[in-house]
Amino acid sequence: MSEKFTLSCDKDSVYLSRDKPNNMYLIEFRAHNPKIHIDALLTFDIYKMMFELNKDLFDSHYIAFPDPNNPSRAEILFIFKSIMGLGERYTHVFTEIPHLLNTHQIPENESQVIYFNSQNVSKNAPSMLRHLIPKRAEQIDSDNSNIIIHVQPNRQTINFYYKFRLIMFKPDDVISLPPFVDKAVSTMMKTIFVRIKQFIECLG
């Protein structure tokens, strides 16, 4: 899939770009905090942070680890509050953070690239969380949604990139979001990361 993103919003120094034909979005920002090592936050705890900072947007979130011996892979469920009165939406993914398997300390003054790779939990896949999905909630596609974070050598600065799709799953079908819903959801997604950036920069 060839992607071509066009910037649609740069408010609050968080950049939202869109690839309309492919229903793809890209969120980018830079965060700097000289009081902390930001890379210490880049674990599955970032999903708890996401929920705690956005309780006006989420009804609930859950995280489970299918393999207790593999801390780099988790099953994650986010249930959104009703968007513009259109009912509940949710994302349900397996996410891998490969660097969590790295037992070696990153040397000082060395840059690092951290990946968060997510795939939808398929209907036939074993799931620890599926029973928590509300019956009438509709799924927002999170397949192949990826976060790439470049950690600068000082560990106090990151460049953050999040690429995701916005389509809906219906029984036996996949549909594009109506334009006004698409705008509401994409704005909501940007709000989530504006708050994360601001929180990181205020820590310490």
C-alpha cells in the first residue's frame, strides 16, 4: 500500500496528517523534558497513561498478557465513549513492544528506536478480553497500527510517530467511516496524544 500523507492540523505542536484514499492517519510530535528519562515511560504503562489522561473519551481499558513469560506482547482493549451519540466504539489488539525483551542496558549517549506494533485480535484467536466488549459496540480497525519512537541520546527528547487506519467493522463487512464521524474520531485521537505530550513534558 502506497501512502501519501497531507498535513491537516498542526495545533499544539502535534501534527495530524491524512492519507484519505487509504483511510490512514499519521500523528507526529516531539516531546522534551530535561527532568526525566522519557524512555522509562515507553512500556505498556503508556496505555494506562493514555486512559488516565482521557477518561472523558474512554469508558474503560483492559490489558492482559497471554504469555506470562513474554512481557513484550499484550492483548489490549479500549472502549470509547459514544462519539456524537453514535454508540460505543472499541479497539481490540495484540500489541508487541520488542525492546522489552532486551535485557541489555542501552549505553549512555546512544540513540534508540522503539516500536509498538499492533494487530487486530481476529475472531478465531484465543482472547482473554473478548467477553468484556459491549454487545452493541462497533470495532474501529487498528490492524497494522504502528508507533515508532526515536529516543535521542540524552533520553530526554523523543520524536513520536503513530500511524493508524480509521475504518469500521460490521458483520462480514468493512466500511469507511462517514465523513463527520471520521473527523470526530481523528480529532479525538489527536486530543489523546496532545495530552500525552503535555503530560510527559510536565513530569518531574
